[in-house]
Amino acid sequence: MKKQIFSFLAIAIIAISCTSKIEVKPPVAKKILKELTIHGDTRIDNYYWMRDRDNPEVIAHLEAENAYTDAVMKHTEPLQEKLFEEIKSKIKQEDNSVPYMKNGYFYYTRTVPETEYYLNCRKKGTLDAKEEILLDVNKMAVDFEYFAIGSSSVSPDNEIVAYGVDTLSRRQYTVYFKNILTGEVLGDVIPNTTGGVTWANDNKTVFYMLKDEVTLRSEKIMKHTLGTPVESDIEVYYEADETFVTYIYKTKSDKYLIIACQSTLTSEFRFLDADNPNGSFKIIQPRIRGLEYAVDHFGDYFYIRTNLNSQNFKLVKTPVNKTEVENWEEVIQHREDVFLEDFDLFKNYLVVSERKEGIVRLRIIPWKSEEYYIDFDEEVYAVQSNVNMDYESNVFRFSYTSLTTPNSIFDFNIVTKERTLMKRVEVLGGFDQNNYETKRIYATAMDGTKIPMSIVYRKGMEKNGNNPALIYGYGSYGATMDPSFRLSILPLLDRGFVYAIAHIRGGQINGRTWYDQGKLLNKMNTFTDFNDCAQYLIDEKYTNNQKLFAMGGSAGGLLVGACINLKPELYKGVVAAVPFVDVVTTMLDESIPLTTGEFDEWGNPKEEKYYYYMKSYSPYDNVETKDYPALLVTTGLHDSQVQYFEPAKWVAKLRDMKTDKNPLIFRINMDYGHGGASGRFEWIKETALEYAFIFDQIGIND
């Protein structure tokens, strides 16, 4: 076997040394019969052996795949380099974030030219004060291929910064503490956390989340006192239910520490006075399956967003000393046509984020005057609360963007209603948003449901059926892919592409019903919706099936994988990034990270009805002997969300069974995980490869 793998590597390396496009044979994975039986049904998995990352043959096979990809894509290297420089040239090299005030300091980040990471900084009292650099991430990352800060937080007395570091891209962070005044990194080092800490008000006690080493589930809340051994840390809470995760935060008022326990469908919260970190947490409302709620604090009340008898959620409040559900008093009632997404509490007012007909609206509710909405001009946009740390402020900060408008930070005075643009991301290279047009269109699903799409293209585009197009989707976990500005798609638009986001069921753009209709035993709607959107783009002459490409990542990789099993003829090519494609086997294995927490999303295949339903759409289980579109599949060896072996097995099975001669290439990043590269510019290389692959299929070479 090793000799065989070496021959694949040799062929690929020979091809890489050539400058012209040369046909090269792909790696052929060996087959080892593995029978997987449950509910009297047996599945054959010939590539189950790829799960063993410690097996040298597995690593050799992945390296052979990378060598093959390099060989196949060798002739596109000049185009990849051009795309890299094209995108990079649009990014401002030296830039600052908009500062925000917290506890007497202005906090911000800044970047300097030709560096991958940022500097985390602050100034005391005024922006004219001397700069203090809390974290110079460029210096911290110098010895690592991957480097990510999970989060950082400063002690209430402004002297210590706590921060989490991940150098493997496995989302297991080690927490460190740094004395800001002296620059000394303290001896307190806490491994295997979710990435940050929550400070009690005594400046020495912190709470953090500890992960299970195998499943990576956030399962424990721990308490640490600075200067004491980490081994002596106290377990404050353990979440025994493997379908739940737990985390901790401080209310915006800084009055309470809150422990949250959440599964897909159920919530439970506990609270403790932040001035008394050695006290006992009290439960707000014990968990009831199907009851979701989220908590913040104002005055004598907890404010709670909840789905209690309210599918699209409502806002209630309850006295701090009477928190059970029977004491919840309605503040904003449930509405069938409005989805209540979030809320922000201030001393003088409340801001509510609502979604109606797929569009987010910001509702301002002063405590002592009439409420109103903030108006926006564009037909299709995305808006959300930004950093609003100052509880006393009458200025509300929000972010606004669209597919044609770069991210813009506004400060809005809730008394005068004056809107001040604090910053709009500057896109270099002559970018003019007036050169592009965006709108909302609707496809009709096979069951008659209208599926919204957000599309963007250069003005002057003709609906002649001959434009190249890329359709993107996700459609899981209730996540809404809002139409925000994407600098990375400019190379597509400037080469005549139509770019479309399909807001399919399984997301939440049209409220909770939209999500419910695209999960569990309704999951097939997600895939048929996407194919119906693709068909609409073809029928309405935006493109044709020889120029239409699809892209999705993670659960979006499941999406495109299922879609090409159903209707491969719709697409010229597909990019599947870190794709979740082996649904049944993964959901049967509770040792795999995230599995137990997702039974309410996909179902538990140990129950027969869910097993057979997910088997009916799982991309890996439904590969057939037929033609498939051109495929680029990517993954990361250290992926904590979707294990590398899922796409590896899928690619091997597709290679063995597909009947076409379209390219199928597989890029495995041996240093990264689910989120890809950590640096400011490294991600562009991945995008350049994806676009070069797409362009190559339709003859675009510059």
C-alpha cells in the first residue's frame, strides 16, 4: 500500500513540475469492508478506515490528495496569484476599529501593513491619551502556522487582561492572564477552555468553561482565583445531559453572573450576584423541554426573550426575587408575522431587533416616550446591534451592510434621532458600490412555498441565460445568511457573475416556522428548496446549467452534497467546504464532537424513524453510479466541527462510482481546522483556489 501511495505522489509531483495542463491520475483509496448494522439495516462503508488519523496510511492518502490537487490546478497558479493580489489589494492595510468605551477606557483594534493579525489596544479617558497595547497578536503568533485569540476581557479594576489562545485550530483554548501595567504574563494557565473568562467584581475571581477532551462539549463551569493553582479550581456547575452545553457571562449591568445551559430546543439559566463570587447560583426557571429563553438584567428585573407559548418569541420581565415562569410579565407580545431576534437594555431605553418578511428592523422603545423604528433605504440589507457596552448612554451603535454597501458603523442618538456614520469599511482599488445592483427575488418550491433569494450583480447585466452564476446556501440550525457585504465576491461580480444567496428553509429568515420546516423529518425541504432556487435562476435567464455553480460549507456542504445527489444536472460545478456529508455514521457516534448536542437538529438515528430519514438524504450514503458536476472539496485535518474523514470518505466513494470525467479535487489543510486560516490574508489563498477552480470550468483564465 505504501508503495502504491508513493506512486501517486510521484505522478502528482511530476505533474506539478510542468507548466501546462496535464492529465494525471487521482489517488485511489483502498477498500476495507466495514458493515454498519442497526434497525436490521446494514450499510457498507469501504472507507471507514480513514477515521484513524494516527494511521500513516491515512496521512499518506491525504497528502496524495493534496499533491493531486496541486497537479490538476498547476496551470491555474498564475490565475490564483492574480486573484490573491486582486482581493488583497482591496483591503486597507493600516486600519482601526471604531473605539468603544468601557469602564473609563476606549478599546479598539488596529492593523499595520503586511501583517496577518491585529493589535488589541486601549486609551484612558480620551482618544488623545497614550495608547496601551494589550495584545500584539502578530508577535504572539510568530512561531505558529495557526493562531487565534478566542476572546479577551479586562478585570474590573482595568489591570489584568485574560485571553484564550488556540494554536491547533481545534477550538480548545488555553487561557492566560497578563498584567497590563507591567506586561508580565502571570503563572495562571488554564488549558482546554472555550476561549475566555468572566470576571467577578472582586478583580481576582474568574469563571470559565471547561471542555470534554473527546467530544469537545462545553460541560463544566469552573472558578479560579488568581495566584492559586489551577488544579485547585472549583467546579461550580456540571452539565450532565450530553445534549446540552453550558457557558457563563455577566449581565450588561455588571450586577449578575449568569450560567446558561442550552440544547437546540431547551434553555436553563442560573444567576449569582457578581459581588459575591463565592455564593451559590440560583436557578431562574428550571428546564422544560421545548422552552427556550435568554436573560439580561435591568433595575429590579430580569428581561427574558422566550418562546413560551410564542413560536416567534416575545419579551417578558420578572422580578429578580421571583423568577419562575408564573411571574413572567409580558413586555412585547408574540406576533405571527414578526420574529423577535434580540434585545439591548439601556438605562433610558430598550432596543429590539425584529425580523419581518425576512428583513431586520431596529425598534427603539424609550422608557418614558413613544417608540419608533430606525428607517433604512435599501430593499435588501442586514443590520444588527454593534458594541454597546455603556449602559448609561443615549447613543445606540449598530452595524449596517448590504450586498453593495460595505459594513458601516453608525451611532444613533435615541433622543434627537441623529445618525452619525462612525466608519464604513474602505474598499480600495476604485470600488464604487453604484456599479452594482442588489434585490430580493423569489423562487417557488415544489410544495408551492416562496423561497427568497438575495442577488447581486454588476449593473447592465442582461437576463439572456448566458451569465455565469454562483448560488450559496446553508439552511441549518436556524442560522440566517443575511445579505451582507462580501469583499471576496468582487472578483466574481467584476467578471460578470450573478451571485445569489438562497434563504432556504432550515434557516430562520421568515421566523421560527421557517426553521422548523427545514430540520428533523422536514430536512429534505432544505435541499429541494436550494435546487428549486437554482432552477429558478436558470428559468429566469440569469444563467444556465453549464455556467451555474453552487457553494456551501459545513452544514452548507451537506446541502450541496445532497443537492447534487438529487439533481446533479443543475450545476456545472460545486465547491463543498468542510462538508458534513456522512450524517448517519456521525450521528450514531456519540464520541464525535458535537454529535449529542445535535439530536434536536437532525434526529437521533438510534430511533428508527430518524435513521431511515437521514439515510435518505445523507450525501455519503446516496452516492450513485452516475454523472456528477465538477467538484472541489476542502477540509482541515484538525477540524473540530466536521471531522476530516467525512469529506475524505465522500471523495473516495465519488471517485469510485461517478461516471463522468469532470474534475474532482480535494484540498486538505494539514495545519488548520473548521474555520480555515487564522491570518488576515491567508484566507484569500483558499478563496483564490476556489475561484480558479470555478473559472477553469468555463474558460475564464484572467
